[in-house]
Amino acid sequence: MKNTTAITLFWLSMAAALAGQTPSSQTVPPGAAGFIEAPAADINKGLPPWLRFSGDYRARFEGYSGGSFKPLTTDDYLLSRLKLGLTIKPAKWMKLYVEGMDARSLEKNPALPPYQNTWDIRQAYVEIGDTEKQIFGLRAGRQELAYGDQRLIGIALWNNAERNFDAIRGTLRYKGYRLDMFASSIVNATTDTWDHHLQGNNLHGLYGGIDKFGPRFIIEPYALWRLQHGIKNESGIVSKLNEKVTGVRIVGTKLPFGIDYGTEMVREFGSLGTDNIQSWAGHWVAGETLKVRYSPRIFIEYNYASGDVKSTDGARGTFDQLYPTGHDKYGLADQVGWRNIKDVREGLELKPRKNVTTAVTYNNWNLASATDSLYNAAGTALFRSATGAAGTHVGQELDLSGTWTFARAFTVGAGLGHIFPGEFLKALTPGNPYTFSYMSGTWKF
């Protein structure tokens, strides 16, 4: 862990040093010094125009100390991921896409998803029309689903083995309005064998958008329906989950004085057997980008997700965060998720150059319900005080991170997060501080 932290600090200091250099564009024209021709470009030159190859490779070295907030609990490991894609367009109105992925973890035991998923089909779909740009599109097969800033539905890009769905998705667009309709089953990632979706675990939805007012005011209402078998209710009876989710996301950018804002509010209701579901969550953020050197952006946000008050009353109040891209939404170390939490988050982002970003962020967490669990970014329960005697103050986290993109295709990044335990963690664990650090490199070709 000491080696990981030391190297991470080195990369972060390199990013900071770039702040003293003269700003320059990250766009490097072909043939210029520093430009590296990607293998896909060479391959595609020899292919017919209806056939295109793509891919990327990512390696990340990460580690932590203070696992489970215990002393002398450390781990360091290397993650490697290769993705290769092939696009076939037999006609302007039809596309077939196949993407293979090989995700491996070295020195990580056990080597299981989301750390490892050896050679598998990550995406394989046929598309009629264009779901991304045109008036109409229909996509069927194994694919990504990602909406908004992915607090509820995302691909979990940070994971070595990203999330995917077996789904059919239709898209309509017309004069600043859009609507996505989908029926899906999440794919269960398993290493050393072919992945398959989870039978009886379904997510269906309508996700809308009103873009006609431009980037200053975008509205995204949605309605989701989650069905899953085999979950125990509060009485311990294996039951069927029938959960409805309604929400709206509103964001605005490019406002006067560099101000941006965003909010998302979600309500969940339905049943799990005889249990009644009543939960909600909210996200509010405001920021300002100053028109000075390095384009500093100062922001503050508040995140709330309801918790369960009593585990035996037949009323489920813990918010279900569904399938999010949860990394660094509530702290870089990913020890806190969007369930039973009150999170005050603030930070400063800098762009020393067009291709360099750095950030320092701070989180302060409290439980929404003292008698419910603390959940991590994956939604897994970590610790719980059934009586609430441990209090509600979870702790605080201070994070440093940075990325640098160069030669158009390469991105390196590093980050360091440190958690200062509060009364809740000190009461239920040894209360040792938790430190997470990483450095990564990505090559898009």
C-alpha cells in the first residue's frame, strides 16, 4: 500500500506541475510530433467503409490500507482490461456491433467480478435506425444502458468488468424532445465461463428528455419498473420484488458568470412480498467556473437517500440505488453509496491545460437513519447498529485526483482518498482511518 500511495502522489504532483506550463491544445494533428497512430486507424484503412474496428486497453494499479477500518489490513493489486469492437454497417439504417472483453486481476484474491471476467462477449446487438442521433432507433441484444449522470442506471465504468444488459431499447427524438423505452435483464458477470443475464431479474423503463431550451435548462423525467425473484422480506420469507421508480433530473450549464446547477429527485414504491416499499432520494449541486487562469470550478452538493427506521415493521424505507455508476459520487474510496445517507460534498476543480484536470473534494457523511446500515458504492451493507446507539456521523473523506490526456489516445490518471472515521465507525469498528490510492493508464485505439 505504501508503494501505491507513493506512486500516486508522484503522478498527482506531475499534474500539479503542469499548472505552471503554458496552456496548449490537446488536439495533435496527424504527422505532428507526439501524435501516435492508433492500430485501429491502420487496420481500418485496409477495411471496406462498412466495416470498422475499435478497441481500448486500460491498466490500473490500486490499493488500500485500513480495510474494514482495521489496522494492518492492506491490499495492492493490478487490474488489466482489453476491449475489442467490430462495427458492421451493411446499410445506412442498420448496424451490427460486437465487443469482446478480457478483464483480469493480478495479486487479487479471489479473482472474481467485478475485478476479473476473462474473455467474454460484452456487447452484441443489432440496431435499426440510430438510437444516438436520429429520429428513430431500435437496438436489441447485449448492450450498455446509461442515463443521466448514471446515479441509478449506468455501466459502472470504474469496474474492471463493466456492467451490461440483455435488452431491447427503442428511441424517439423530435424537435427537442426524446424518449427511451427499454426492457432489460442485467447480465450476471462470471469469470472463466460465458456470462448470462439473471433470470427473473428485470428492469424496464421510460426515460424522457426535453432539450429544446438548450444546455441552460434540460429536463429528464423517467419511470422505471424493477422485478426480481428470490429476495427475503423483513419476515425472512423469500418473496418477489415489485418496485416502481419515478423521478426527474434537471441540469443547466453555460449560464451567466459560469454557473451550473443540477438536481435529481427519486421516489420508490411497491412491494416485496408483504412488505411495503416507501423510499426516496435526492441530489442537488451548484457550481461556478471562474473566468481566470486554470478555469477553477467551485462546487457544493448535497446528497440524500432514505433509510429504514425499523427492520421488522413491514415497511422498507431503504432507498434502492438500482444499477449505478457509483464510483466517486460520494467519495473516491467508494465506501459510501446512495442508500441511507446524508452527504455534504464540496470541491475545487482546475484545468491547468485543456488536456489536464485536477480536483480536490471533501465529503461529510451522516446516516439518514441511525438504525439502518452504512452501504458502500455497490449498495452492499457494511455496518449496522440495530439500536442506533452508534450514532449517525459516519465520517469525512478528503480526495485528490487528476487526469492527463496526450497524443489524442492516451490518458493517465491518479487519485488518493483518505477517510477520517466518525462516531458511527469508531463505535462499530476499530476506527482505523481508510486510505485508497490508484494510478491508471488508458489507450484508446
